[in-house]
Amino acid sequence: MKKACDFLARREHSRKELQYKLARACENESLIEELLDKLSAEGLQSDVRFTESFVHHRINKGQGPIKIEQELRQRGVEQDLIMTYLYDENRDWISMAEGIRTKKFGEDVPNDYQKKAKQSRFLYSRGFNSEVINQLLN
């Protein structure tokens, strides 16, 4: 219990992350599951809080929805939570991508193929989809 609380005191963890970290210290899987259930029941561990915090942090780092969704899946977050917090109707991914593009490359939209390709690769590596990238660069 103490080790789990230590992990949670540092930052929010998904249930899967916490399960993985605790499994390195304890081989009894049923004990770990029991502990995770208890932590969830007491409100100390919450995939909802984790997802909300994770999405907020990654957006502030300039990452796009594809990359964030992939990372959340790796951490064992359920798809409905991902959709709720990542694809909120109030989120404007085009404006976010434009801000990131402008910060890196300046205000001018590129007009030659090489510059467009470079900016497109940059935005794609940040996790933005081709629809958003095409709207920005065309």
C-alpha cells in the first residue's frame, strides 16, 4: 500500500501503469488487484483523473490527438475515456496546430513544396492528422 501511495503522490497513474509498477515489487497478482480495487474505491487512483491530467499536460507540450491517444492506449486507458477528454467538442486542433507551426516556422504559410513537406512532417510527428495539416498548409 505504501509503495502504491508513493507512486500516486508523485503524479497520477493509470490503473495499468500502477499494476505494472507494483508487479515489479510483488509477484502476487491477486494482492495487487485487491490493492488497486481498494485504491480506486477510496478515490486515490482514478483513470478519469489520470486521463484528464495527461491530456491537459500533453496539449500544453504541443502534442496532437493522434500521439496523445496512442500514449493513453499504451497506459491502458479505456477508449471511452480517451474520446471524452481528448476529442472534447471545445477543442480546436486546427488552432493548436497553427500555434505550434507558427512558433516553429513563423507566420508565413509556405508556398513551395519542400517547405510545405517539412512543416507537414513536423506537425505529423507531433501527432496531428493529415486533415488538420492540409487545412493549415493549403
